[in-house]
Amino acid sequence: MSPSNGGRTMKPVNLDKNSLNDVPVGDTYAVRFTLDTVFENEGQYPRRNLKFTDGGGDDRTITMWKNSAPAEIYDEDYDRGATYLITAVEYDIDEGNDGTKYQNLTVQSDAQLLELEGPPTTEEALEDGLAETPDTSADSGDHGLTTFRATEDLPDYDVYEYELVPKQGYRPSGQNTLRATYKARRKVRQQLDVTPVVVGSAFKLVSLVKLAHERVDLPRFEINEVGTRPVIYADADDREILGEMLGEVLKNAKRDQYDIHGIDKILEIDPVIEKEGFRLHERYNLTVEVLPSRAAYLHVDYRHRILSDRTLDQLDDDEIHPGLRVTPSYRDMGLYVIGVGPETVADKLHIEGNKSLVQYHRAEPWVDPAKVDKIENADREVIWTVRQRGDGTEMAFPPELLALQGHPENLARFAPEFAEKQRLNTRLSAQQCISNAESFVEQLGPLQFDGHTVEVASDPLLGDENISVQELFDPEAAVLQFSNGQTGTHPSDVTRLGVYEAPDPFRVCHIRMEKRDDRIQRGWSRLESKLEQIGAPPDDVEEVTFDATMSADQLSMELAAEIPDDHDYDAVFCTLPPKNTRHFDTVEPGRVYDEVKKVLATKDLNSQFAHEATLDEPFTIINIALGLVAAAGGIPFTIERALPGDSELHLGIDVTHQYDESADGNHIHLAAATTAIHADGAVLGYTSSRPQSGEKIPPKELKEIVKQAVMGFRTRYDRYPNHITIHRDGFANEDLSDVETFLSELDVAYDVVEIRKQAPARVLKYSGAHFDTPQKATAAIYEDLPKAIVATFGEPETLASREGTGLPQPITVERVHGETPIETLAAQTYLLSQAHIGASNATARLPITTMYADLASAAAARKHLPPTNKLRDKIGFI
């Protein structure tokens, strides 16, 4: 059977055994070769050349252009002597000006990469020579978790509870109540040198031992003993408290071996990479979980963490700007810079109780006094900041105590060499993850917990009476539906089977720069051909041009005047100008995108944007085509035979926090959005709130956008849905009380399901003697809790199976309201992750409910979407 790329059949050619001279010219092949070396050219048109020797003994080159080859193939860390297979390699012959003919093998944009055989090592050669019999162990297909169970269930425990009473004049509110409680907890532990003490809730501390609380001096609280009580294992809060206490004991036991920032940030002391002021450390993300059955589990997620020693006093003044992502050097807290000075570290600040930053940090134990002396002597201007997900409250720091955050934007700007090296080191295989997790647990030893010994088994969990690991669906099942009722297994089948429902009508406005007509027209023609191929040709196309030498502001005003308010366009496609040309300077494409998106929002238009160069890429152009279809109200594909369960409407809710560059406001913009998905997986539309300041979206605004979505269903089907499933980002924790009251008043049954982008453990496939990448559609289902860990992405996805991409991250699905079985909710979530229309080469990791709500809320926060007063059925944010 010939290899296939998204419905396109590739002719295989083994150039290890055959000569390129024997291969017909002018076709596309799946090419097998053994690599000799890699050459790179970082000039105006960056490319990488893979050198090898073909079967005829001739030196050959496969060329990858950076602007057209898939990034995962272009950036791959190739090994000399390894055998690879690259699909979609075009073979043609060009003639130079002197008449010389050049044989070209060029990687196309829809190519995929497989490493068939790694380079042999001395150890492998010895093992091969000494092996008497081949390994005949069969692939069992069993799956497990990087989770380890305590050897015995936990006994009865009593805990001591303490109340924090705010002193006169101190009245924290909202999220500040919990922050103040955690800060008080730190001081209690420091002053009494006792663990574990954990936060039970706002103004409540819980301890496993009796505290000498009368010795504690808290500047803003009195601390009173409430009494003792038994731990109730049936109570979720008590189980969480007990798990956190066990985590505290674990951290204390390992402090001499690791750099411990938190139970989820236990770092190896020596960095893997140290370069340009940044360090990459091996990291153990630990979670201790206690179940109603009294069983305790240690989840271990082995990964990496970036730390920075590059503080702001080491930067030039022009490198410190509003919106720069930073973190205190002594605490894990994401901040945005909002300004510098004019106050210095010696000036008294009202936000610190009329103390200077020098005085404040002398009184705190986490900064070395010698460091404070240096800060005082330098007397630099303070750096003003706000929390990245906060309410806009301003905080001041000495520049010496603010480090650059290890965010991709900072790495690209300040540490490009480190960024490249860390990227290659953080792609972890399944075997690496489980081996390091097992090693950590083996070295853990018994933990003493209130007179009881807790010991964790070193065997990973393959399932037990509390957690079962099971297959939700066959990962290659035909779960998607395309045109005329045809079914397929993958979004890439749309090229072969056509879209489920084309926009009707489909009138497109094409916005482009005035010059470079031929190149842009060729790109648009390719896009138009692709739309016709998938069964969605535009009914009409009208061009609007702009002068790319204008400023972004002027350009946006010209377009606002050019496009009438009473237009009849169904969608807009905009070809962005190149970053620069040889003949004239152009406006920065990112600014064009931002300003034109804002203009189109005022015109009630959804749109797709693309760089001119990407229109030459077959792999990318299908994604652009599908996005344009959705922007015009079409449906690329749906879920075949609908989602399991009773829910007729799935709503995704998400809130985005965005840095606000405007001079007014409180530096943080946030907006909420919902996406409405029908039971067959078709996107009914979205609703969004206006951008606003604050830490939380008001509950009444969340209710309003949910109300719009429900009304959209009512308008389309002439009735209310019988059952609604709400997917929310598990990290956001927005108040849904008004939403729940609204649905109850409508007498609509509903489930609220938290979708967390990360899970406490990885899912792995057990293959005989080792672990591999999991199959997608595998889930760990909790027996006594409405919770699941779901591998939505995995084999047989090519991108998930390649060694260079690392082990896929599963997600957590947890029901917090409702009665639908967790198995059904997990299955719904998986199917919704398969229905993403924005990337035809791979399915998504997140369900389109929360994924699209995230995209919509981010677009709304940037003012790229208009505030809605009803469900909008055209999707312009994918």
C-alpha cells in the first residue's frame, strides 16, 4: 500500500536502494533515505539541506524551505546515520542560466516525517551481537498512568482548625481574601517552624498538629483556635486538605535533594542547560490525591521548567517596556511591567504602608540582607507591575528582584540560543517520562504522617478498583461526517470528501495590497481552487486594495471608509503584506492584522488572514480555506451520528486576560465568550462580552452571553434544549451562579464540566517491556468520582507518534454539577476534540467548546470581535 497524506496518495521511493536517475520527474513521492549530514542556509530565504547518498552512489539533497516546509520537519534535530521517510517530496528538474540541469527534491507543506531507524550506537551493536533470540513480546496495548499508589489505605485523622480575624482597618475582599490567608499561612509556618499547615478556605488554617498560635505575630490578623475534628473521607474539601498535607510532608522530606518551589515545581538542582541568563531544570510536577476509599495516589508528571537569573537591572532602559513579562526572583508570580519610577527604592511608597522597598524587603525573610544592601546602595528607580491574572492592583519592586519570565516572547528576544537548545531538550518520550517518574518514587522512601507511615509503590498504575484505564473509541473509527453523508476518520478527509455544508450565499471581500498583483493573484487562485475542491466555491469575490506603505492607523481608516456599513459580504479574506520587499518599505504585518480586524468588527464582518507566502503552501492553504468557510457560516464537518448522551447543546465558556496598552484603565483587559455546539458537533455560533477591566467577569455578564447562546438555539429549533452541557476552563473559576439560576428557571437540565488543559499524570501505552505514546481516545476513569484523565491526542496521529514531538499531554475532565455519567462526558469531550476545523493535519488536544471560546474571548479582548447581542453564526476567530 502506498503512503497517504490527507487523502493524497504518495508514490514510495527507496533512495537507499535506488538511483534518483531512475525516478520519473514531475511527481510527488514518499522518500526513504539515510542521512549523511545537514547543511543550513540562514540568508534571505532560509533553508536546510539534507544530504545523503542514493542507491546509485550519487550525492543527493532534499531541500526544506523555512517558509513552506512544516515547522516540525524543518526544526527536527536530525541524526547522521539515521534512516528517515519524508512524505510529499516533489521531484523536478530546473535548468540554470548556463544550461545546467539541477535535480531538485523539495519538501512540500503537507509533508510528514518518520524516523525509521536511528543511528546505531556501540552499545546497540554489542547488544545485537550478544542477543541469542529475538524479542518476541507482543504489543499488549494496555495503558497506564504515571501514577503510583500508596501501599496501604490511610487511617483516621483528626485536624486542628484556626480562624484568622482581620485586625481593625483591614478588610480584604474578593480574591484578596485568599491571598491574604496564604500570606498569613507562610508567616505561621516561618514563626513556628511547623508543617503541615494548609489553607482550608478564606481566613481558615488547618493543621495536623496543635499550634502554639498565641506565639504567632501577624501584622493584619489575630489567630484563634476553633477546635479539632475528624477528617471525613467522603468530603471533597477534607480529601484535598489531606492531600495537600501529605504533599507538604513529601516536600520537607526532599528539600535537601531538590530545589523545591512547590509540590508542582520540584526541580533538580543542577540545570540541564544554562545560557544567556536562563536555566532549564528537570521538573517533577507532583499531585497527592486522596480518594473516598482512603486510597492515596502520587501523580508524577516529569517535565522541565525554565528559570531566569536575568534581572531587570541587567537590561538596558529601552528593553524595559510596558507589557514585559517578569516574575519576582524569590516567588513564582507572573507580572506585567507597567512603568519605571520616578520613585526609587529608597522612597517611601503608600502601597507598602509608607515604607520604602528597602525597608519592606529588610523585614521579609526571603531576601538575603546582603542583597538588600546592594539594592539600597544602587538606589535605582522602582519597577511598577500588575499581576497577569489580577485585578490591576499596582505593585512595586526593585529591578534587582524582578527576573524575566521564561515566556516564549522573552526567550525569542533575549535568549534565542537558549530557546533553541531548550526546545530540543524538552521533547520527552514516553519511556523518559516513566523512567524518571519511577526513579523519583523509588528514592522517595517512607513518609511519616502523624504517626502513620505512608509508603508509595514504585510500579506505575495500570488500573485498579478506583481508577480504570479504558478505550473510549477505536482511535481510527469514522467519527466525522462530510458532504452527502460521507464519513471519515480525520479532518484531513475534507479534501477528499468535501465540506458538510457550504456557505450559502458565499460572497467574499478580498483585501490586499495594491502592488505585487501577480503573486497575490496566484495565491488567491490557489485558495479559490482549494475552496472549489472541497465543495465550497465563492459565489462572488470583490477586491479592496490598500497602500502598504501607509501607517497601520491610516490604512485602517482608509479601509473603514472603503467598506460600506451596508455591505453584502459574507466573509473577508485579507492577504497581509510581506514584512519587507527589496523595492519599498511596508507596514508591519502584525499591526495590519490588529487594526484591520478592529475595523472589520465594526462592520460586522468575520475574516481569515494569511501572509502572502503561506498561499504558496498546499498544507496551509486547506486550513485557510476551512477557516474562510467557517467565517462565512459554513460547516466543514460534523460528528457522525451525534454525540453520546442526552445533551442537545454544548456551551464552552472562557475568559481571557489581556495586557492593556492604553494609558487609561487598570492595565488588564478581560473578555468572556461562549461557543455553542450542536449535538452533532456543528458550531452554531458564539457570543462574547465587551472588553473590560477587573479581575473577574461579573456573573450577570456571563449569564447574558449564555442567554444569547440559548436564545440562538431557540430561534433555530423553535424550542429550548432539553439538556445543556457547559464546558468551562478549570483554571478560570468564574462565578456561574447566575448562569445556573437562569437554566434552572428555564427548567433545562444541565451539566457543568471543568476542562483542564493539563492532567496530574501522563497516559502511556504499555508495550511489552517498555512504554510508548498512548492511543488517543484512551481515558482513566475514576470509579467513585465524576472525573477522568483523557488522552485526546495520541497514536495514530503522525505528529503524536514522532519521537521529535514529545509525549502528548492529556486533559482532565471533571463534572462539578449534573448527573450525566463521567464516561459519557469523557466520550463527548474526546469527540469534540476531533472536530477542530483549523488544522487539517492533526486533531486538537482540547474540545472545540473551550478551545473556540478561548479563541473568541482572546479576540474579544483585543476588540477583534464586536460585543454580541445574539448568537453569531459566523466564526471569524479560527
